[in-house]
Amino acid sequence: MTPTSYEQVFGAAPQATALAPGRVNLLGEHTDYQGGFVLPTAIPQQAAVSLGRNGTQEHVLYSANLDQTIRVPVGEVGPGFAPYLTGCFALSGVQEGLNAFVTSDVPSGGLSSSAALEVATLRALRDLLPLELDDVALALRGVQVEHEFVGVMCGVMDQMASSLANTRTMLLIDTRSLDRHAIPFPAGAEVLVLDSGVPRRLAESGYNERRAQVEEAARLLGVPQLRDVTDPAALETLPPVLRERARHVVTENARVLAALEPGVDAARFGELMNASHASLRDDYAVSHERVDELVALLQAHPDVYGARMTGAGFGGAVVALVRQGHATAAAQAVLADYSEQGSQVVP
Ligand code: GLA
């Protein structure tokens, strides 16, 4: 039988245990590595990490999701899921062997399962070692793990959201200053998250390529980041492809700011989500045919204010804003017409 606790795997109680949630981003996609604005919220699903010292020079890492144990000498990175943990250990100055029990119900694909794992690991380390690390510094250390140990040049949104967001509000993050504000959901609406059932393919290479493209666009325009461009007309001098990529970032930032204006109701917020999806599909080219199909089905449903892909894209999750109390019924209706095996994640 698959072990369900640290005790079952290691025969003793853990010395520290911590949780961290996944996130879903409502608006502001692929802007967080260009200093832009993002509007994520935490989801109820969480990663859980338990740690204990083992008195050796080897880390023993057990994943309950994979029912797999990986042994990694202290100071090495290791294969598979190991870098998410060993990266946190290395950046936190761990010099002795740790046992780790990891379990998560955050679905993989667009809901920050890896950020949740990093933030839970760093929270457990903060208790165990202990570490002097506030929640922002902790999130940034998680980002550093992605860059240096996992090889994904992600922005700061996911780890910031996992470390600082809750499920009751959206967290507006200015990813340049890291200023944050809790923003209420539009009145009379609730969040629906569906897994498209389309596994993400080539997401890491596609992601790093998009990031390089918009960095090149900013360089050609002579601005530090595309955050500094507010008029899409300024992009006309860019070559094709870079122009489209940059247009997504610039218009997406404008959509987040538009969503924060006074008097924005669920219908207006939903329109901005629909426009975000079109931009991610057409200008940023990070959607997927089946994801587009699912988004279109949602957008056509009478109780749905707006819907879009969420996260890095290339498959994975979809988010919708739905009339309060109608999310599950809308999900069932839409999934019945969808050609893939999708599933409801939230609520
Ligand atoms: C991934 C990254 C984030 C962000 C999103 C797209 O989730 O980890 O930093 O760039 O994609 O908005």
C-alpha cells in the first residue's frame, strides 16, 4: 500500500511540516517577467512537505503522488522531482541529509503545482533550520530555484501567489515593485477552474522562447521592460512575431489596469478575460486547439461572464468567471460538450 505519511516512510515523526496552495490567475498572463501586473488568487488545493534530519550526508525524498523515492547526496541536485526540493535546500544552506515526504493535490498544468511545492518546502525549512525569511523573500527564493535548479525562467507571480495569496480575494501584484493589494472578486460572481485534460507539451522551451522574444522586443524599443510601453502604436517598428508578442504584454497590462477601474462589474471583468484569451491565442501563441474549444464553450454559456486559459499555457487549465452559485452546473454542461476528458478543479 502506498504510504500516506512521513511516519510510514521514515518510521519517526517529521521535525517540520508545511503547506502551500496552488494559484489560478484571473488576469495578467505572461506579463510578470516584464514588470507587469497580475491578478492571481489561491486555490484550495495544496502541496504538503514534511522534513526531518536523517543524520547522513544523503537526502531521501519521497513523493506520495509518484510513489517514488529519490536519494541525492547533499550538495547535488538529483533527477525527476528532486530539484524542486534540493534547490530549496541548497539555497537555504542545508549541509546535512534530510528526509522529505511530499504530497500534493494541486493538478499539474497551469495551477502552479511547482511553486506550491517550492513554497511548502521553504516554509518547512524556515521552521526546521530555522531561517529568517519573510514571505516575499521566501517567494523569491522559490523563483531562484526555478531559474537555477529547474531551468524555467519564470516570473515572480506563482511563488508570490502561493506565498501571499488567499482564496477569498485576488492579489494584485505589481511584479516590478512587488507592491500588493487584495482585490475583491466582482460582485455576484464566482471562479470556476477546469482542467482541459490536455497535457502540457514543450511548455518549458516555449516559455523560455517567449521570454527571450519579449526581452528582445524591449531591447529594440530601448525600454527596460515592456511595462514601460503603454501605447501599442509604439510597437509598430518591431519586426513581425516580436511585435505580436510585445502587443500581448502591453495590452494585457492595460487589461489588468482596466479591471481595477471603479465600477467594473462581473460582465466587464469577463470581457477583459475573453480579450486576454484572444491575445494569448493569437498574439502570444501559447494556447492549444482543445483549450480554445473549451474556452469557447465556456464563453458561450449564459451564466459565464468570461473565460480564458490560465498559467503558462500550451495545454493545462482554464479559468472562468461565472454567475454566483452556477459554476458547477456550467462546468457540467460545458464538459459534456467538450471533446476531451476535462475536469472541474474549483470550486
Ligand atoms: C508560469 C510562470 C509565471 C508566469 C505564467 C504566465 O506560470 O511560472 O511566472 O509567467 O507562467 O503568466
